[in-house]
Amino acid sequence: MIVTTTNDVPGYRVVKHLGVVRGLTVRSRSIVGNIGAGIQSLFGGNISIYTELAEKAREEAFNLMVEHAAEGGANAIVGMRYDANEIADGITEVLAYGTAVTVERA
């Protein structure tokens, strides 16, 4: 599956637009993770516990989006984007979305 943030794929032409596809995940921080992150924040710099949580959430949303596109017969996704919102304190949704297309080599 080709995934790009641009609206085209260099060297390919879009032969069919299949519509919007998305992958959504909702994650929360654990008590243990919050304590560990709190300790890390005392020393400044990257809070690796939260970085790992954010990366896993994005990866899961991305993979769900790719599955959604494949189920619809796409071999590429163009215009891919991420969005994230805090639903409640410590609970965040991460959305990956784009346009599913079928492409052929130009």
C-alpha cells in the first residue's frame, strides 16, 4: 500500500477514487505511566513514556486506516493526515485519514 501526504503519487496516475478512509484509536494513560512520566518531567527533556504512547496510538490508527483502504480495493492512500483530540482527562483519540485510490504506473 502506497501512503502519501500529497495529493498524487509521483510516477503513478490515479485511475479510481474510492473515498475517504480512516483509522481511529482511543488511548488512555495508565496510573503507572503517569507516575513514571511525572518523574521524568522533573528532569526535563523528552518524556519517553508519553512519546511511546503517542507513537503506538499513531501506528495503530495508521494501520487501521490502511486496512480500511485495502478492504475497499485501494492500493494507495493520498492526502493522508493525522488528527488528535483529548476526549476526557488522560483519554485521547487519534485519527488517521486520507483518500483511498487505485493507482497505476504512468
